Amino acid sequence: MVKKICKWYNVCPMRKFYEEDKLDRKWIENYCFNGGRDCKRYEMEAKGIPHPDNMLPDGTIDETL
Ligand code: SF4
């Protein structure tokens, strides 16, 4: 399967958290390497709606981030 990387991956805090070993790879695989499909961060970014850095791709807040 060819990975389709989300257009916001380079600037997304999820990438930073992942590279700092704070975020499970499943999020990156399921969302960021899936073109941002179904990602709440992606949707809010596209609509210009502010969202916290610790909001996960499914829209839940991770207080540990
Ligand atoms: S968390 Fe969402 S917006 Fe951020 S890079 Fe991954 S898919 Fe894109």
C-alpha cells in the first residue's frame, strides 16, 4: 500500500509528539499516513477552527501531551 501523507504532517504537533516518543505510532499510521482521512484535526484545520495541540486525530484530548 502506498502511504499518502497528510499535507499538514510537517507542521502538525502529532508529528512532534510522535518523534518525541509521546504518541503511539497507530495514530500516525491510521491518520497521518492515510492522507488525514477522518482526522478531526485535519477537518478543523481546513475550516480554520482553533484546536489545542493535545487533541488527538479522533478529537479526544490527551492530557498527558
Ligand atoms: S494529526 Fe491529522 S492533521 Fe495532523 S498530520 Fe495527522 S492527519 Fe494530518
